[in-house]
Amino acid sequence: MRTLIIAIAIIAGAYALLVVLLYWFQARLVFYPQIGRELVATPAAIGLRHEEVSIQSADGNALHAWYVPADAARGVVLFVHGNAGNVSHRLDAFGVFNEAGLSTLIFDYRGYGKSTGTPSERNTYEDAQAAWDYLTGVRGIPPQRIVIIGESLGGAIAAWLAARVDAGALVLTCTFTSLPELAGSLYPLFPSKVLSRFDYDTRGSLASVHSPVLVAHAPDDSIVPYAHGLELFEAAHAPKLFLELTGSHGDAFRLNRARWVRTLDQFLDQYLIAASPPQPQPESAGDSIQIK
């Protein structure tokens, strides 16, 4: 009996230690700027030209960004990438957007790529706002011609921004409902929802988004469960569209290029035409479409 009690105490102590570590070091599980700080390629590798851009963050740090123009562009994508890598790891996305007739502004959060500073939840929101202000202020792009596209963690940031500006459209790909809920899915043995020091509440932000919304997710996503994408689609106001992708979490653009281009053409032809700020749309079955 004493041996059993000692074993239980050791297991309980180890579990408690893991809980403490999970709480204090969870930022290292959320942000991965160290995975590829150096630029590995430029849009020239896929035949696209680009401009080097520096955007000042709210606290004076320099955010490194690329502006990738498209010929006779119908609009501009503000691309908010995921929690690892940098702008140079998103060439597949640039190709999709360019083929769909969209220019692209992509930026690195503070502490990512060539951007200075340190990432945090608040900082990533502010960095997205700074990129939006650059497009509307410096480049003079009308808000209704800007499509905010966020992937994975970037989807939560994109939704936060779209809830505060009058964008032409919002696109979420491989995005979770909230970080605590994702943590609960990934670490079911721990009280992740209680321990989480991050919100990244995508679903909560969608309640205040009245731009058209496109949600894309893959059933075989190995990091963000498919159910998260379906729940985000249900939470979004109409008009909205759901695109089912193939592949896993990092394959959204690489394996689905033709499907993306076709869907964006359909989606933007219908909705990226407003000359005035988009108004809340009445919910109806006709405004909700699924594409597989």
C-alpha cells in the first residue's frame, strides 16, 4: 500500500509540474517565430514582382511586409499568416491570390521574420491594425476593396480586425473557434481551457463581423479539428460561404489552388462590389452556401 501511495504521489507531482509548465510557458506553444526567421525565397520564385514595405507598429517597432501587386487587380488581400514561419513561407498563397486577380499585402508580426519586437496576443492585433492602416492610409485602398484573409492563428487575428473595420470580405482558413477550445482538443488530459492565458476568440469576433465571410477547412486537418471550421461557419452572419479543402493543416493553398481560385472568383464577383460600407445582411438559407 505504501508503494502505491508513493507512486500516486509521484504521478500527481509530475502532473502538477506539467500543469505549471503549461501555464507559464504556453507562449512558446502559441508563437513560433524561431521556426524560420530568415527569408527563404521571394515572390520572384513563382514569377511575381513585389515591393519591400516597412510598417511601424503601435510601439514603434518595424514590421517587415511585402506588397505583391496583381495586374488589373479587383482588390487587395490583407493576408494574416499563422503562428510559425514568415512571409517567405507563403508563396503558394500569393499564387492563388494573384490568379484570382488580387494584390496582396502580407506582414510579419513583431518578432517574426525581419520584424522587430516581441509577439503577444495584443501585439498581433495591433500589428494587423497597422497593416490595415497602411493599406487604407498610405496606399489609399478603399476599405471595401480589401479582403482580410487569415490562416490558422491568423484567422483569429483577421476576425478581430474585421470586427472593427468595414472590409470588403473576410476569409478564414484552417482557423479555430478560440485558443482555449483548441487547447482543450489538443491537450485533453489538462484543464487547458482554465489554464489558457490567451483568448484569440474567433467565434466571439464573428458576432461583430458584417462583411461577407468565407470559411475554408479540411476534414483531415491534423491540428485544428474540422469541427472548428464548421462551428465558425455557423457563427458567421450571412452572406457566408463554406469551402471544404483537401489535405492537412499546412496544405490549404498548396493542394487546393484551382479550388481556391474558382471559389474566390465566385465569392468576390458577388460581394466585392459595394461602393459603400457593407450593411448587416438578413439571415436566410439562400445566403449560406457550401462548396466541396
